[in-house]
Amino acid sequence: MSAEVVRLPVREPSPEERPVLVVDLGGQYSQLIARRVREARVFSELVSHSVTPDEVRARNPYALILSGGPASVYAEGAPHVDPALYELGVPTLGICYGMQLMAQDLGGRVDRTGVSEFGKASLETEGEGALFAGLPAQQTVWMSHRDSVVAPPAGARVVAGSPSTPIAAFEDPERALYGVQFHPEVVHTPYGQDVLKNFLYGIAAAPPAWTPAAVIEEQVERIRAQVGSDRVLCGLSGGVDSAVAALLVYKAVGEQLTCVFVDHGLMRENEGEQVVETFGGHFHVPLVAVQAQERFLARLAGIEEPEEKRMIVGEEFIRVFEEEAAKLGDVRWLVQGTLYSDVIESGGTEGVAAKIKSHHNVGGLPADMKMGLVEPLRLLFKDEVRRVGEELGLPERWVWRQPFPGPGLSIRIIGEVTPERLEILRAADAILQEEVRKAGLYRELWQSFAVLPAIKSVGVQGDERTYAYPIVIRAVTSEDAMTADWARLPYELLDTISSRIVNEIPGVNRVALDISSKPPSTIEWE
Ligand code: XMP
């Protein structure tokens, strides 16, 4: 008899178990650095600069990246890190202010040399730097600094310089300390992502393992551990966040999940049906779809004031949701589509206190619902949510859906919401969406939609004088909805949209284009 030795599989740490920690020193690009690291498929988290060496050790990170920061490391109140972080043996990259801080803390020198550098600069590498391995000896980088490192940390070697910043990068492989004065995270540094990859893969030996599939696996495990055999409730809004959150939970605990979809009648054309078809029909997720259109319309009757509309839709939504939840009996957990950006905004990287994102973006859920929260998107940026959605098989249309306000079409009718106006607006919006998609512009636009100001103007159709509503086309480009520019849609496309709307929709005789930016306008009209 021969004994066979069976090797037990060695469990690789999941990407989230060994993150790269981006230490936030207050620079405007800290979040962007975290995202770029993730784009290199290495999991990263933003942490406060007050992070302690013990906290860092506990996370067992592959690397630390010190972000940019305010003007000067010498200024009063300038953010610092515990210098013991440099002694942990964790590969550390300082960027801009982060680099200067390292120099200052480690026996180098930072000075105001009188030469500030803002914008593009030509970087020349010197010798064989690990950060620049495989990259051209001369490259364009983006600089934004007044102070400069005038002496690198003791023992570090200067590996790149620019005409006005002779010490633009240093390396100390012995202590695993690295610094760059330029910003590798911005698009204006064409090889920036390669520099980051050299640091992550080559120096920190972090594998590119953070993939949508890995996220799903990790979250599924976490959700199972969190909810056990309890029942879970999830509200679907028709948007991408709640859909992805629901699919993750369904993958984890199957029929322990019940989704509730409240159709308030203020969605775009066919959206309500799509929720039912996709979730109930295609994914077989237990789904309660509540047809509450009439309740919402009744409460909106006679209301013209935008904030009052918002409040009514929010309140009524909660009421319906609560009624349905009560019917389900003993449900312990509620799914929330909180994103990493919400987490950062609400607690910053300090305490990372979870602010509960209003579930449907319409005013939040009742505080007295005594349920624990399941937040499977808590570590993800929006674009990562979309990629996870794709991996989970969510239809492309859904994954890439433009943002849509919780109060829906009610705030795109300027004036009272009536069934007739809703029908007109929905039809106009559907034409607009269809043509924008056909023109291949849907994903390029942050939002594109129709607005119905409840006024009437004179027109002529056949031999008849008409007195009907106008439709306003609103299309904007934006990064984050804080600012937006009106989209320069091609005339041909505008022409098609306009003629289709006036010809196909009775009750409309005029189409106008909104050519205002935000600020001073807003994206929505109400
Ligand atoms: P504004 O109109 O303020 O919109 O430029 C910025 C972004 O927020 C969306 N928006 C809302 N989303 N409930 C929401 O869930 C609302 O009441 C609401 N109002 C505006 C808007 O569509 C844009 O993306």
C-alpha cells in the first residue's frame, strides 16, 4: 500500500486582505491615486495621515503611497505622518507633497527655491531607476509645486530631474522608500500609470489580482458571513447601484433575499417593466413589484413647488416600502448601495463613519427600521460597480445607465405633474434617448433628457393653429455633476430629435435646446 501525500492548497490572500494604503495628506488627487492603483488591479484604500504604525501593520499592506498635500511641509498645521511608518519595511512612494515630507523626515531638505512649477514639464531619468524601468529616458510629466526637494533623504539616490526641479524623483531600495515630485496619477503624465505599475508590481510585488471576479468572490463570502441564514431586504430603484448590490446579495444568499421595487410612475419609458423582467424574469430574484403610480400621482396633484414634490415622493416612497417590508415578516437585514465615494465623503478617511445614503436617492429610509445594513458596494467606486455589474451579467443598458434623480420625471415637469404631461414627457424622453444612443453618444454624455415646462405656445400644423407644450432638450457632459457643460450635440441629431418629437407626440409643437452650463444653471430644471 502506498501512501499518497496530498498537498493542501495554499490560500492566496484575497486582494482586500493586502491592500495598498494611500495616505491622504489633503491633496486634491488623493482619491484619484487610489483609483489609479485599482485600475492597475491592485486593491487600494484611502487612509488618514494620522494612521498609526500599528494600524498599518495590522492591514499588512503591499505598499504605502503618500499623497500630495497643501502648499508647504513647513507651513503651520501642515499634515504629517508618524515617521515610524518609514521603518515598517513596507515599500513607500511619496508623491509631490508626500515626497517632500519623506525628504524632510528622513534627513533630506525641502526649500522654496523661487522656482515654482505648474503644468507640463520635461523629465529626464538618470541611471537605472526601478520606478522608470522600461520607460523612455525623457518623458512629459505634470508638476504642481512651489517647494522643491533640494537634498534627497540620506542614502537615497536621485533618479530623475526636470529643468526647474533637479530632484524630481529619488529611490532608496534598501529601505524601500521612493519619491516623485510630479503627479503620476493625472492624465497629463502620459507614462504616469506605468510609473505606478513599476512601483506596485516591480517594487512592492503586489499582484494585479483585484478584478471584478475577485470582488464578487470576496463580497459573496462577506455577505454570507454577515447575514448567516437571516432574511434580507433590498429596494431596487432601476439604477445601477441597487441592481448590482441586489445581485451580489442574491449570489451570496439566494432566496433569503427579497427585492422590493416601488414603481412610482415617474420612471422613464419601460423602466419599471425592465426591473420586473430582468430581476424577476431573468435572474429569478424574489421580487415584490408594487404598482404605486396612482398613490404618487394623487399626492402630487396640485403641487408645483419643486422641493415639495421631492418631499412628497420621498415620503410616499418610504411609506410604500415600509408597508411591503412589514408584510414580509421577520427580515433582519437591509441592503444599501453605499459607494466608497459616499464613505469617503461622509467620514472622510478619518473615522470612516457610514452615512446612510438615501436608499432611493429620494430622502432616505425610516430611521426606526430596525435592520442591520448590508453594504456590498462600500469599497467600490462607481466605475468599479459598473464593471462588477457587467461581470454579474447585468444588461449593458442597465450597467451604463445615466444618473436619474429619485423624484424622477416629477421634477422634469415644470409645474404640476399630471398623467397627460407625464405621458408626453416620457414619450419625448424616449425619442431623445433612442436617438442619442443611435448616434453613439449615450455613454459620452453625463445626462441627456427631456424637460416639459408646463407652458403653451402657438404653432401651426397642417392648416391648423396649435397651442401646445414645448419640450426642452437637456444634455450635459460632466465628471461628477458638481459642474457641467452643455453638450455640443450635432445639428443633424438635434434635427432628428426635434422633428420626431413634434411629429410623433400630440400635444407638443416646439422643441428648444438648453445651452447653459452649471454653474450658473443646474443640470435639472427643478
Ligand atoms: P443638479 O440639477 O443639482 O443635479 O445640477 C446634480 C445631479 O443630481 C441629480 N439630482 C437628483 N438626484 N434626487 C436625486 O436622486 C434629487 O432630488 C435630485 N436632484 C438632482 C441630477 O440628476 C444630477 O445628476
